[in-house]
Amino acid sequence: MGRPGGKTCCAVLRMSNRFVPTALIALLLILHGQLWFGRGSVPNVAKLQGQLEAQQRNNAQAALANDRLGAEIRDLREGLEIVEEKARTELGMVKSNEIYVQIAK
């Protein structure tokens, strides 16, 4: 007859020969699913990159506006000419020795 348990040894080898490829295929399917549907999936990353680019554009526009306002604040602190110009254009200031003439179109 052969060795006792000889058939069991071959059965275990056959079972392990089936188990390893099956486990590897299952792992591959899980990883592939994560790639397309998980938290760091390809579509999700693309969407986040688009949001990042839009936010960077908004930040650049806000930085330009901040720079303009900073320059205006410096001018207001340093010179009276800009104050007078603002008062004339926005508030309609007229000096005591000037005559204000408004021309209707």
C-alpha cells in the first residue's frame, strides 16, 4: 500500500495549489476595486486635482486683490494727494477757492 497518509499529502498539495492562485486573484480584485472605487481612486484623485487647480486660481486672484489694497493703504498712509483725490472723486470735495461746474451730457 505505500505510506500511511500518502493520499492526504497529495490532497494537501492539490488544495494548496488551488488556494494560492485563488487568494492572489482575490487580492488582485480587491486592489483593482480600490484603484477604481476606493478613497484614493483614479476618478476621485482627478476630481480633487480639478478642485485644487480652481482653488489655486482663486488664491492667485485674492493675492492680487490683497496686493492692490496693500498698495492703496500704503499710499493713504504716506501721502495726502491720494486722500485729496479720493475725496474729490468719491465724495465730491471742492476746495474753498474752486468753483464746481457740472456738465450734463
